Amino acid sequence: MLIAPPGGGTRLLLARADGPAQQAAIGNQTGGRVGFFLETDDFARDHEAMLRAGVTFEEAPRDEPYGRVAVWRDPFGNRWDLLQFARDT
């Protein structure tokens, strides 16, 4: 399955597991760590849209020195950061 944000020039290929070994690794490809990052230029807008779409976040949004972030899981158990980098001032 190929997915892309509206108007985006980037696409992401989501592939189904092929066989028992790959199926056993679903959700643990990164050893439990966040392995994927979805960068946004408007955290509040995209966080709200994701909530409305049924995305479950593991935590409330938090501010870090590098920006605003919240962890969520895709339907296959992969952990992602929704991330808006802080702007240099």
C-alpha cells in the first residue's frame, strides 16, 4: 500500500508481512523504540486530525528542546513520533 500526504511529494510504501518470521516481528521491528518520524509544520492541526481519524497516541504532546512531539502506533504496532521541530531563533 502506498500512502502520501495531500499535495506531498513524498510517499511511503507499507508492505504486508510475508511468512511466519515476518509476522512474528510485526510491531517489534525496532526493538520497542520509536523507529519512524512524521514531521509536521503544524503540530496542533495534525495531532487533532489524527485524533479525529482514530489514531491512538501513547502520550500527551510534550515539548522537548528539539521541538513538540507525541508517540503513536500505526495499525501494525509500529511506534512513530509526530514531530514539529523547534525553529531556530
